[in-house]
Amino acid sequence: MFSYGSGCAASIFTLKVISNNYKLIRERNFDTFDNLNNRIKISPENYETFLLTKEKLFLSNNYVPKVVIL
């Protein structure tokens, strides 16, 4: 398994599936590749701007989100 969030850090680990019903796991995660392929690529500068905005608004009240068109 590989996991990443913001792209600043990542984790890789192994899983051992003990159940014979691995198909259920596969069915519940059917859209993984679609989700990965639908990511939006942004520049490091835009990403930093988003992080700074998020940091500034942390625990703020009455925040109204703004639509950002990339």
C-alpha cells in the first residue's frame, strides 16, 4: 500500500489479507484509479498559497469558502 496526502510526505506499508473474501475489499475500492486520474495538478507556488490560507484560517469562525479556478 502507498499513501500520500499533500505530497509533502508519503507512507508505504504492507498488508496481509487474512480473509478469503478479498473481492469485497476490491469492490469497495473500485474507484481508486479513477480518483487518482482525476487529481488536479497545481504549481508548488499555488499549493503553498493554499497551505498558507489554510493555516491562516485554522480554527476561524464564519469562514465563507471562495471558488478558485485554476
